[in-house]
Amino acid sequence: MRRGDRFVALDDDLLQHVLSFLPSRDAVRSAVLSRRWRHLWKSTPAVRVAGNDDRFRLFVNSLLLHRDSASPLRSFEIEAYLTIAGEVDSDDEDYGEEPAEVTDPHVDQWIRHAVSSCRTRSLTARFVDEEAMWSPRQPRPFASPHLMTMHLHYVKLKAGLLDFSCCPALLHLSLKDCRLYAGAFVSPSLERLSIVGCDIREADGRTRMAISSSPRRASVTCTCATM
């Protein structure tokens, strides 16, 4: 072992585990340490990104493009404020929504890539402005046989997006400060559900939401505190 190099005896899996606790930008910077570290970040089991500008957008695009697709993710965490001018669609009009900024479509692509291509087991998506909530543009944005835990903050889930039957392994779901277009919440696998500070809406002005889970599962723990 070279004097002063305490990492040389550690295998790559352990080093990648250590890197997974860092923000992804710092994990990528570790590539300059030595030739051995040049590609370790590409297989770290966690991606943690946060930002709000064009440089952030370019970084995440490059990170996901160059990451080793054969290495599944344990966790994907994003905290973003990327907006574009938005328009009110027919669903929003039913609830009296006004035109506002919306989250950049790159966010949809990143999350879908993490869930589908990278097979992440845990997804955390945080957005910092309730006036520009992320509203998934795809009909089944979280569809995955691998996803087990999900935390969403300032996310708008419209009609149909509260059906998590496409996530057969999902056990824990946390919704905080979200806007939920009420109807039926469906999950055949969920064991723990937390709904905190959410705005539950129906076109008729009432706030109610039916929760359906498999009777074979343990009882769902639901913590609700609506706006």
C-alpha cells in the first residue's frame, strides 16, 4: 500500500458506496483523484442532483448519458427549479387554474430515465415553488417493477396519476405539499402512505379521496393534513 493512500486496499464496490452519499457533482469531481477513480462515479448506486439553471440542466443530461446503464440505482434524488411558460390544459380549467409557469420537460425525461432505464428503487423529487409544481406529462411516469419508495414534494398529480398499480413493488409513498386532483388512490402493494400539507381538489369543490389497497397487505398508515 502506498504511504498516505488509505483507499488503495478498498474494492470498487465499497468506494462507489461511499461516493453514493455525495451530491453527484462532487462524485463526478472525484474522477481527478487518480486513474482508478476516473470511472467510479459512473456506477455509483445513487444520483443526487439539485439546481435551477442551464448549467444544471446540461450537467444532469451529461450525468445520465454517461452513467453505466448496467448498474441499477438504489436511489435517485432531484431538487429542481427549472420552469418554462405554461398553458392551462382542459384538466386544469375544470378546477379554475390560471396559466402559470410549469416545470421544464427535461425533468420528466430525467425521472423517467431513472425509473425505467436505471431501475431505481427509491425516488425523491422535490420542487421549490408551489406556483410551478411538476406535473408529469406522461400517463404512467412511475411505472416500474423495481420502485419501492417514493417521496414527492410540490408535485401536481392529475386524474389517473393516483393509480399506482403500475408500481407492484411500491411499499412507501410520501406526498408533501402536493396538489392532488381527487378521485381514487389505488395501490395493490402499498404499506405506508403519508399525505401532508396537500391540496386535494375535485371539480365540484369537495375535498375527498378514496384509498384502495389490497386486503392481503398490511393496513396502510395514512397521515393526512390538507391545506
